[in-house]
Amino acid sequence: MPFAAPVPEPLSPDPPTAPMRSLLTQSWLDLAFVHWAAEPAEVAPLLPPGTAPDTFEGRTYVGLVAFRMYRVGWLGLPGVPYLGTFPETNVRLYSVDARGRRGVVFRSLDASRLVPVVVARTLFRLPYVWSRMAVTRSGDTLTYTSSRRWPGPRGARSRIVLRAREAVEEPTPLEHFLTARWGLHTAVAGRTAYLPNVHVRWPLHRADLVECDEDLVAAAGLSAPAGDPVSVLYSPGVAVRFGRPVRRGP
């Protein structure tokens, strides 16, 4: 029987105000947000137990998000300059749990450092994969490339070329829905955990998608995107803190 989610919490561009002990710190820099609409019925089987697709006007979304991870740190310690700094590209879905908490669910996270990949797969059961990656900039144009190494499917790739435009003064309701996410849902040892995060309000820019050649979405178990994305955004980035996971049974 499908999970029946309650009314989701209100969308907010600002993080929750409750105090949170930091488990992880990091910065996300030079982000490309590329999104396509998806049917909730296709997405639902791919989500952790106790969560359902979060929807906007009856549709849910698949996100391809590429960026530079910068200086991941643990428990308040300074961020690591080499092992904690690397390009990343993730395929993500949108979720809501039994308490109405909105979040994201990662179907894959390509990263160019093997040690962080192994740690994230082991401790948090996140589907990180080791890939050859690069992020380059020429003026307002950014290029993000990725080719998968391990565990596969080997060779799954993406190439995103994006040109940033004007700053977004007031995001649309859909842009809030796609970016204002204050946690992630993941399954750990058969139970669903919610990992909260906080950061300042996103600085967003509208952007032109110059090129998008990818098969990461299909490799993540979803239908390959058909047609142009419904939203393309760029952000120079934010500093982020993650709290400890909140575990609940399915």
C-alpha cells in the first residue's frame, strides 16, 4: 500500500531556526541546477521507506546538480583542503516524510575523490561513486564534466555547459521548491534517516543551458529526460552545516 504523506511543511527560503549541533561542515560552490519534471508514480518506488514524492502542482522533479565541494570538515574541525575539496554531480529526487519534512533523495553522487566516496557509502549509505571530473570557467560560462570509474555503471557520464545570467531578485514558487531544501532522506540499516542542513538563503541566477549531454539520470534508474529542462539555475554557492541524522523506523 503506498505511503500516504501528510501535508508537507511550508516552503521557506530560510533554514529552520532550531539549534543544531554540527556533524559536517562544507561549502558548495559554482552550482548548476538543471531540472526536469517527472511523474510521481515513477519516482515513488525509488524513495526510502516512509517517504513519498514531494510534488509541485501535481508533478515531482528530477534534478541534475553539478558543483564544487569545498573543504568538508567533521565535528567543528577545519575543512580538509585536498580530500575534502572536489567536483561533484548528483542526481536527486524530492521527498516528504511522515512528519511533513521536505527533503531530497540522492540516486547517485559522482565525486572525484575516492576516500570521501568510500566514507560516505560506508557511514551514511549514500550512493556516492568515484568519477573523473572537472569544473572549468570562462567568463560567465561554466563547464562540468564527469565520467564514472567505480562502482559503475562504468563510463556513465555528464557534460553540462551553463552560462549564468542575471541575479534572481525573487525566486518563483517552483524555484523555491527546487532549491529550498533543509535535509535529505536516506535508508540506513533498513530504517529511514533524515539528515538536516542549514545555510544562508540561496543566491540564485537564471542561466542558459548551452549543452547537456548526460546519461546519469538513466543510470540512476529513471527515464532519460525528454525535452528541455523546466528550470536552469546557477548559484555562486553557500557554506553549509549538517546536523546529526534523525533515524525513524519505516
